Amino acid sequence: MNKKIMLLGSGELGKEFVISAKRLGIHVVAVDSYSNAPAMQVADEYEVIDMLNGEQLDEIVSRHKPDIIVPEIEAIRTEKLYDYENAGTHIVPSAKAVNYTMNRKAIRDLAARKLGLKTAKYHYAGTVDELKEAIADIGLPCVIKPLMSSSGKGQSVVKNENDIEKAWDYATNNSRGDIRQVIIEEFIDFHTEITLLTVSRHNAPTLYCPPVGHVQISGDYRESWQPVNMSEKDLKDAQDMADKITNALGGAGIWGVEFFLTNNGVVFSELSPRPHDTGMVTMAGTQNLNEFELHLRAILDLPINEITLERAGASAVVLADRESQTAPSFENVDETLNEKNTDIRIFGKPSTRKNRRMAVVVTYDSLDTDVNVLRERAKRAAGKIQIKY
């Protein structure tokens, strides 16, 4: 296909997307703020710029003239995407969707106030005093997040008043972009967190992947699995909410729509307009098409006849435990691969920092396998990897 895609953000999710695009002959320009980012290693061309700098974005878009721009991260001068869209460039899934979802305030207000989705009670704060007032209304424990961040950075649970200023500093110091506000959320008593990978298409019905269960620590993904044990009613409610919010935002592509499963039903949490980190479990062949292939097909208006669950699977991450500017090596890969039906994806990041995600282990088995067995296998296999700095 004679198409050129510009990928804004070139991490591990972008890398898998580029691999899918290259299999269909798509020319890809990978962009990020540092050299040798994972997606750059498999793309046709790359650019290193500050994506929050509108002039630098304008320059590379003007020079490369992409047919399609695919944002992968939050730290982008997103209002520029409206200009490119108005000039005829296809923004994935749409400029409106990217601008809303990159900002927790915009997306939460859309979900709760305009669409009436069931969410946690929430407030915003721009100062420590406002934060204290919000917590007095919502109560403890509660969750504090930056309005703009990635991979759970800056998120914490406040359990007592002594944690408030620490949570404020952690959130604002880890905020991306220009916004220095936080969102304060009621702590939801949930038994499971899920991601409903939702595929919106131009002139075709929305499709849903089988729900992905996941565990997050400080807002950052640690493990995920398919299938998830949930009631038909909860699944239908989640699909209805996902359909409402993705239709309101518009465009085509895959969305990672996150929900809490509680004893009182499904509660909307967040969504991302792109492949989701928890969806890396689909690289275990749990579906007939993984999330990256689905994203690409939806973007290009290629057929997606159906999405089927093929087998049970689980994923677990491999984290760095320190900062290093030297590209790490990985030991005990053979021991990891000795686990039944297990594989590892090393991302190829050129540097590390504490708790940076460096690889993911995926494992699978037949659909009648207890997913808890697979979860333990994935975590055990991931734990065998040693990172050498």
C-alpha cells in the first residue's frame, strides 16, 4: 500500500505497531525525543525532536508529508493535530480524540458530565490548598493523578493527611505537558481491573476484543491476562460505555478503555486512543489478530471480519531496578524460554531508569486453562530475567 505513516512516540507499543505496518508494506517515520527508541529500530526513517515544540512538529510534518499521523504518547503539542487534520492529513483516531484523551480533565468531564458514564467521584486541584479541600469532600483513601502523564507516572493513593503534600509533589513533578493540575478520585473498591480493547471503524460497526484483566502498581501495568471472568451484564455495560465514548470522540483505530469491576457493577476509569500496554498479552496469540494488527487495519480501512479468542494467555513485565545511560543486556533468557509456551519481547530501550519497563514475557495455553496458572507462569518466567547494566 502506498501510504506513509508518521508515528509520534516510538516506545515498545510503537515498535510492535511498526512491525505490523511493515508487514503490509507501509512506509513509517518514527519520532521521539531520544535517539534509538524502540520503534526507530524497525522504521524506515526517524526524527528526534521535542514533540511539545509546535515549530519542530510543523517542520517534520511539512518535510515528510505523511498521509497518516499516529500519536503513541501524551507529550505532544496536540492542538497542532487540528491544523494537520484540517490540511488533509489523517490523524488517528482523530485530532479531537487525541486532544481529549491526552488530558484527564477533558476526558473525565466528557465521560461523566456529558455522556453520563458511571465514574468515580472526582475533583481537580491546582494548588495544595485546593487539593486539601477536594480530599475533605471526597474522603480518604483517594487517588491523586497528574492531569497529563504516561504509564501511571505521578499517581499515588493518599491514605492519611500526612500523605497529601507528598502526593501533590509526586504528581506535579511527574506531570507531562504544560498543565500543573491534578485530579483527585474517590478510591473504588474493585475486585478486578479490565481493559476493553475497542476497535472503531469508518462506516462499520464497532468491534470489541475479549476483555483483558490487568494488575497495576502505582498506576503502571505489571501483568495482564485473557480471558477474564465477568458477567454478561457487566460485559454488555462495559461495551455500551466504550461505544458511547469512542463514538463521541470519533475516528478509527483501537482504544484501550479501562474499567473497574465492582460488586455493584462496572465503573469507567480511563481510555487511550491507541494500543494499550495491558493488551501486549495479545502477542501471546490469544486472539486471531493482536491489538497492533487491529489498530493498523482499522486505520487503513482494511477488513476485520471478526475478533476471536483463540487461547488463554498472560503477560508480565520486566523492570529495570536502577538508572543507567548504557544499553543493558539480558541474562537467563534461556531459562525464561524453558517455561512452557512462553516467549519474551525485549524492547531495545537504550537506557534505563528505576521501574522502567524493558521487556515483557507472554505465555499461553488452551482456553480451558486456569488463567491464574498462566499468570504465575508469566511472573515466574519474567522473574528469571536479569538485567546487566
